[in-house]
Amino acid sequence: MSTNNLMIEEHGHLGQISLDRVASLNALSLEMIQGIQQQLALWADQTNIHAVLIRSNSPKAFCAGGDIRYLYDSYMNGKEDHQAYFQAEYEMLNSIRAYEKPIIVILDGYVLGGGFGLAQACHVLVSSEKSRFAMPETAIGFFPDVAATHFLSRLDDIGVYMATTGDQISASDALYLDLIDYHVPSEQLVQLEEELKNSKQLSKENIEQLIAKYITRPAESELSQNADLIRKHFGFESIDAIENSLENEQHNDAQPWALKIRNTLEQRSPIAKRISLQLQHLGRGLSLTQCMQIERHLQDVWFQHGDIVEGVRALIVDKDKQPKWQQSSPTLDKIMEEISI
């Protein structure tokens, strides 16, 4: 059955949801989010369904994130649909995390933004070598949401680096950081899925034993080789201090990397990268629920007081790649000050 850009199938004891908005790299529409939520609710009461698999029909991406063009158009038309969208997305994420049956996700391509958050909410994460992961929100004047305040902050300074720059990391990096559970070669994924479909036992333990037959050692993590450099430069309390540190890197071998990262940060929204840094520091001491509550509060006011409208205009709508970022937002600064107390 195909509906709302989702392909819904049942194979023995496995319920399967395939993201099927291929032309948009599976950017999550409101209908897709609601469809996932509704289907999980249906399967929760079906005794014949023991586990759920979430996957993609796109050869390029698991999910490229949220449908930011829809959110932009809604806001520019004077509507507040973005608030309903985010509320539905967070309800879906909470439902996935709390689901009593195992939810497996298979990743084989881009895993970005909202797609990253969706994957992190699942119980068993399998990725091929083709996957690229990122929370790229600061590039459009937004902040890493969908619980990134929690799951990236657990990585300390590396989480700060990922949140503020939006840089992509590899599947090898994701495994190194424990952001995925298993690495399975792309050419083995079809066979793995077939085994899941035909399995008579789909408890989490049995699923993990089945996956274990396919796992391989990935290429060495490039990020692991730069981990000390990242910690050296991203352990400061302010964006200015981070950027100054990168600019003043003295080691010849490290200077090209530091310059590249410094240039990336220069292109990001000052508001977005500053608040993303604050959220990462704040998240280290908060529960998942608290992190998501803070994100929801910021989401509801960001379109009016942040840089996302200008970022989407410059990078997606007009494509002039010349965003005119604000230097500050008193409203957002006040909210962050109140949160931090």
C-alpha cells in the first residue's frame, strides 16, 4: 500500500515503512510524519507484527531532513503551519522511542537533519558505507533540533563541532561516535531485509543476532583522526573564541583543516551558530525530554526572530547564496538566558 509518500507493507511478522518521496530525497512532509505515526499505532495492536523496519526507496538518501520549503511557504503566506508541523514531528519521535516493539532503521545514503533525528529515535540502527550524516541547520539560519540538543551534546566538543558547522560525517565516523549500531555493506542490505521479512523470531535480541551475520569493519574514521584537533578548538565557551582558535592554529599540518572549518563557520548565521553552541553546552546536563521541550519552544518563535526565513530564501528559494544574516536577536537571547538560569 502506498500513501502519503510512504510505502506500507507487511512481511510475515515484520511491518515495513519505506520513505517514498524520492524526488525530494525523502524530505519529511507533514503527511509523511502523520502517516508514520498512524501506521505505528495500527501495528502496536497487531499481534502478528513483532517488529517494524523503516527504510528508504531512494538510492541516494534515507532522508534529507524536514520539508523546509513547505515551512517557508507557509510562514510567508501568513500561516503558522510550522508549529503544527514541529508538534507532529516531535510526537512521532516520542512514539518511536517509546514503541514496545523493536524498530529497525536501515540507512544507505544521506541522513540529514530531521532524517538524522528520525534515525536516532529508532531502536536498532544499521548503516552502509554510503551514508553521510549531518545536522546542517546553521547553514539555513536554524539550529539542530529533533533531539540533537541531547544526542549531539553527549559527544561533548565533537557535538559542538557538528552542531555549529553542520559538516557531514561518514558511516565510519558515525560508528566511531556510537551514532549507529551496525555497519553493513550496501550490497548486503537487500539480503538482510529479506532475512528480516522471513524471520519467525523478531525480538530485539534475535534481530541483532541476525544483523551480526552481515556486519563488516568499515574504513577508518577520518573524524577519529581529527578528534584531538576538534577538542582543541571547539572546547571554548563562545563562537568568537572557537573561531579565533581556528584562525590561530600554529601547526602546519593542521592549518588547512582549521582554515577550512573557520571558513565554514564564517558562512553560518551568527544567531544560529551561537545558540547552537549554547544548546550543546546546556544539553549535557539535561534529560532527553528537557532537551526536546527547549527545542520545541525555540522552534515556535524562530521563524519570527531567527534567520531561517532568510536562510531558506537565499539557499533554496532565490538561490543567490547571499543570506543577509542578523547579528543578534534580543528575543532569542532573552529566551536562552531564561533557559540557562
